[in-house]
Amino acid sequence: MKLARRKITHVVYLVKENRTFDTMFGRFPGADGATTGLTCDGKTVPLTRAADDTPGPDHSFQGGLKAINGGRMNCFSELFGGAQLQSYVQYRPSQLPSYFAYAHHFVLADRFFSSTYGPTGIEHLFTVAATSDRFTDHERATPVGQFGTNDVPREYCTDPTERMWSFRKLDAQQTADAFQLEDQAVVGTLKARYWYQRRACTNIQTLPDELSQAGVSWKYYLGDNDYINTLALVKHVVFGPLYRQVVTDDAFFTDLANGNLPAVSWLIPDVAVSEHPAAASMCAGQNWTVKVMNAIMQSPDWKHTAVVITWDDFGGFYDHVPPPHVDLWGLGPRVPMLLISPWAKSGFIAHDTLEFSSVLKMIETIWDVPPLTARDRTAGDMLDLFDFSQRPNPPLILPQQDCSGVT
């Protein structure tokens, strides 16, 4: 671990939106990908060419359970009420030249799972705290007239009237019953029996808390993104001094250029470059990632940096690999993960079972801070994806893709 600490002094955790492994890397040579998918009525259908800005199927917690269907991975066809096959799409390598280049030169993981069944908001809690604190959905604005509130969504802890769906606190027998309902994809009964609405605010311990206590620098770089303001869900953060370290994503480039990059960075892009279906161009999002990576690789910090790029939930898109069912929250379907570093194994496909909490475990291991929950305590620390004895990988400076006329 001391060697890792000497070689890696910066970790950047870059989180994009809503894709599965098969959607993006199902055609990557040597990876466990698929080019066809199973439907709920027993058919095998091709994964057709994905549009640059493809529509987004249902990617809720319930939708994830329905699609997984107890590990059969065959009911993604039900995410549009069974009438359409929008889940069964896939990008061709020519549409993702930069992401495929990174995968060829660095590490691509084909067993990296989302931490929960969906959606984005609670997945992002796992990226900072290795838990959703029982939440199962986004915050929903309370209708005007109830509790005297406004209808402005996602104000989280700053609006005490906002609510989120959550599991109740369950005893051992209730937990076992709920777990069985998930295995059987009996979604309606699960929600009716074990969910309730509670305030959209928690006070869980986060990795930023622990880093601050250990004297390890960090920032949460947040773009213009209505889907996400993760640390605003944590009461002591949003109302305390730590929230000063939640800054704009533009500040990332400024800090990098000025030699002020913290040890740990969360980097969340604007919606327009997040690759969120029906809200963002994949081409434009890929170009933004290239802008980030080129800036890092051309900086003095490159030689001691590890960048983890992942996508925050399955987006309703098909994937063929059943996720391990480790607890009531997941794991959810596979998402892509790229590990980019001078010390990442070159051209390596990682088959380890990993999830968002694994990135926290890596950071905790490097900087010797304790785990937050059972998830990051038991997660792989990802350090076997590095080779600290190798000749460092050189920078891979890539061009911007021409997005004009891309469909």
C-alpha cells in the first residue's frame, strides 16, 4: 500500500450517465460482451445500432429489478410496457473511437456493476458513501398545497418537505422476505409492503468526511446537472463547512492548470455532456471526456494520477450478465469502467467483480482511511489493476470527434 501511495497521489472519479457495458463495449475484443439480447417472451433479438442521442428507457429501482428478472436478464423488453425494444441498442466501435482507444491502452472492466438497481440519484450516494441509506428513488417535488411547499424539485436538505421513496427499517425476517421478492421480481408487492416516503435528507458519514478528518484534500466538481447534487442530500455537509468544497466542474480545469488538483476529485459533468439519454449527445459527451483526459495527461500531475471513468446506472439498456444479489439494494446491472493511469495495466480487461464502492475502497486503501459500510469493507480495492513496476504508460492525447451530422 505504501508503494501505491507513492505512485498515486491523485484519484479522479469521473461519473457519466446511464449506459450498460453491452450498450457501449459489447463489441470490444476479448471482453464479455453480447450483440444480441433476450426478451421477456423468450425471443433473441439483435442489439441494433444506437443513435447518438438515443431515447432513455425506464431505469428506476423497480425497472432494474424487472429487467434483471431474478438473474434471467430477459425483461428489458418490459421497460416500455412491452411494446418496444428501445433497450436493445448498442454503439458501434466507430461511434466511440475515444472510449475504445482508452480501453485498448489502459484498463477496461467487464464485471463492474452499478451499486443499486437505479436510478441516478441513489447510485451517486454510493459514490460518496457506499450506501443509499435505504433510499430507492430520486427526490420527488411535493405538490403545491401539501405541507405548504413549492414545487421546485431536488432542493434536498434545504427543503424539509421534499420526500424520497425508501425501504423501511426491516427486521431479519422482513429483510429475507424482501430479498426473495427481489429474486422473484415481484416489484409491486415489494414496494407496497416495504417502502415508504421519507424526507429527502440524510446524515450519513461520507468519504469526504473521512478524507477531511485525515487531512487528505478533496473537491466535488459538479456541473450544471439537475439530476445530481449528491452532497446536498447530506445534512451536515450542505449546512456545514465541507460544502465549500462543492464547486463547478469548470473549476476542475482551473485547479489542474494551477497545480491545485486535490488528492481526490469527484467530477460530474454538465447534463449536455453527461451522455444522459434523450438529454445529451454521446459524441459531445465523449469529446468532453477527451478534453478532461488531455488536460490531465498534459499536466505535471499525470505521472501520479489515476482516473476512474464510469457510468452511473444502467439507463434501462440491455446487459446480459446477471449481477450478484448481495443485499436489498443490488448489485444492479453492469456499467462500463475505464481505469486510466500511467500505472494502469496496459490493454488489460479486468474480470474482477467491482462496483462504485470499489472506487471508495481504492481511495481508502491508498490514503489509509476506514471503510464506511459493509459494501466498501468487502469490495475489491482495484489495486490489482495497476502495475507499479511497469514502465509508465505514456499520455494518450486524442483529437476531438466531429459531431456535425452525427446521428
